[in-house]
Amino acid sequence: MLRVTGVQTCALPICGTDKLIRLALTSLRRNPALMECSMPSLAASILDCCALGLEFNSPLRQAHIIPFKNNKTRTVEAQLVIDYHGLIDLHLRSSSVQSIFADVVWEADRWSFSHGTDEHLHHTPAHCEASERGKRIGAYAYAKLTSGATPFVWLWEHQINEIRDNYRSEERRVGKECR
């Protein structure tokens, strides 16, 4: 099933052929629905992942190859989905990002943020039991750049739920990926 040629191995900066085959076979064993995918989509997903230097369907949770139904062509196609662990890894490999941090803000926490010319983000988690923190208010992420800048993004609870609801595609997903 898997043939790795000299042309394709140039796309494997980190994986290497043996590791690539091991990851692919383990993925097929854990998620047999991947065997229903078109071979070009499966090969493209695997090679794209390896070209990025990420491991797919592994305990590192950097990326996942997931089978989806293509309703237009009535076929099953593999899609590479890069996990947030993989996105962080890719950013930290660049020379412009020093660190990345994200957290959730709860009702009992002290927090404030503003955008504009005097941007700021402050968060002090409440020192109490998790059950006493109240409802989730929102979440944020920021990066410390080598330039000294600290860009951040804030999402309110309703925005988080909206994103979650818009990107659910359970009706198109084939099988279930095991982690």
C-alpha cells in the first residue's frame, strides 16, 4: 500500500521513511475508516504533515488525519487537521516567537483587557476550588515575540461556542479517530 520514492522522501525532513510507515500503519490500525479514503488524499495528507515536520495521529497530538465524506464527489477523503499543539510547535520553531500562552477566565477571576493604542491584558486567577470559580467568561492567548511585542486575542464565551458549533462536522466525519 505504501510506496515511498526518492522524490517523496524530500518531503520528510523530520519523519524519515521508517517513522512515516510506522505512523501510517498505526493510524490505519487505530482508525480503519482511513482505509476508505482515496489514496491521493491520504498520501497528500501524510506528505503535507511530514513536510511540516509534524507527527500525525500520535500521542504528541500535533496533527490528525481524519476521513471525511466529500458529498460532491461521493468519495471519502483524508484531511490533515493541525492540532493546536502542532500550531504552537510550528510557531516556536520560527525565530520570531519566544513563547505562547493561553488560559480560560472564570467569573471569580480578576481580569481586564482593552484593544487600541493602549492595549493590555491582565488576568489573575481566583485562588479557590475549581467548583467555586463560577461560569467561564472567555479565553485568551498571547505570544511573546522577539521584537518585544505581545499580541493577544480574546474570545468571549459565546464566540468560543459559536466557533465550536460552526466547525463541528460530525455528519461528514467517517468513523472515529482513536487517540
